[in-house]
Amino acid sequence: MDRGLYIAMSGAKEIFLAQGINANNLANVNSDGFRADFEQARSMPVFGAGLPSRVYSMTERPGTSLKPGGIHTTGRDMDVAVQQPSGWIAVQAKDGSEAYTRAGDLQITPDGMLVTGNGLPVLSNAGPITLPPYQSISIGNDGTITVIPVGDNPDAAAAITQIKLVEPSQDQLEKGLDGLMRMKGGGAAPVSANVTLISGALEGSNVNPVESMVKMIDLQRQFEMNIKMMKTFEDTENAASQIMKLS
């Protein structure tokens, strides 16, 4: 009895965790540049003294879906979308490390720093980008930022810096708990001249809401099945105990 109860219990626990991963994907269906997480479960033997007669279920997050999301036009000068499916915008994470995102909803802070919509500094090859006061700004397809300084005429447009765009191979990247991509083992990816931006547009999430909802329903049914199995094992054990009392 205890073997079946343990398997059903561990299965219910790990399915609950899988629901959390799927729910996080659904919660970010409208987040620009979001990449969905995969989840899967597998059986694992319990190692220790005695015979290997116990197993348990384990949910894993084996990777992240790197397929591109849909690109929609916004018309805003500071919005950019990465055109290549394997390209990324370099940003400075909160821990100070270099990380990569596809969210191109760029903003400028009061002190002139270029940041993403959630406040992460955007990087050039020389570090975080800070812009001088300007009356007009544009971002080129190669990430070059051009401004017209305050008080100057349009002929005074000057290229200030260039956004760092990278294109590492997919097997070199891993997703952190903060939702940003990083190089496995740390380090920074080199600048890629092949990556281009689409100005006035944003890339949406790559989460398919219909597939995620169907998956959530399937996980809920699996969870309920494991709970029913636990109840069945409990009833069977109680019945066996009653028989032993009668005997």
C-alpha cells in the first residue's frame, strides 16, 4: 500500500509544480518578448539502503521555447523588435551581469539612461547607454542611436552609440529566474553584425494561450487522478485493517 501511496503523493506534488510553470507562461501571454518554459515529468528511483523498490515522480524544466513571438507595429520611436529569431538585445541585469532580452519597449530615465520597460539598463559595447539632452532621437536597424541635440538644427544629427546586439547559438543560452537569458557558465556573447532591429514595433510573447489552457486542464485532471488514487489506497488500507481486527 505504502508504495502506491508514495507514488501517487509524489505525482500529485510534482504535477502541482508543473501547473505553476504553465500558469507562469499563461500569466505572461501579453508580456513583450517573453519566452515560454517547458515542463516534463519522469520517474526516479529512490537511492539508499535496501532494495531499489521505491520510485517517485519528478517534474523538470528542461528548457525554454526560443521560437519567436508575433511582431506588431506600435509607431513609437523607442520601440524596437529584433528581426532575427536568434538575435537578442544586451541588458544589464539587477545583479550586474550581462543578460539578453527580446523585449524592446525602451525608455529613457530622467538622467538620460536608456532602459527597458522594466528598468534594466540597455548595453552598448562600452557598457550602459546614457544619452545627452536631445530634441529628437531615432534608432537605426543596426542599433545605432542618433540624436539631434537640444537647440541644434536637423543637420546636426549625430550618432551617439550603438545598442549591443548578439546572436549566440541556442545551446549556449539558459533562462534565469528573472526571465532573462544568459550564457551558460557566465560570460558575454560577442556583438553580431547580422542582427537587425525593426523600429516602431514590438515582439510579443511566444506563449500560445489555447495550448497553455488545454495543458492546464490536462494537468488538473492528472492531479485529481493522483488524489483519487491516494484516497483509494487509504480506503483499501482501512478495509485491510478491519479484516485483521475481525480475524
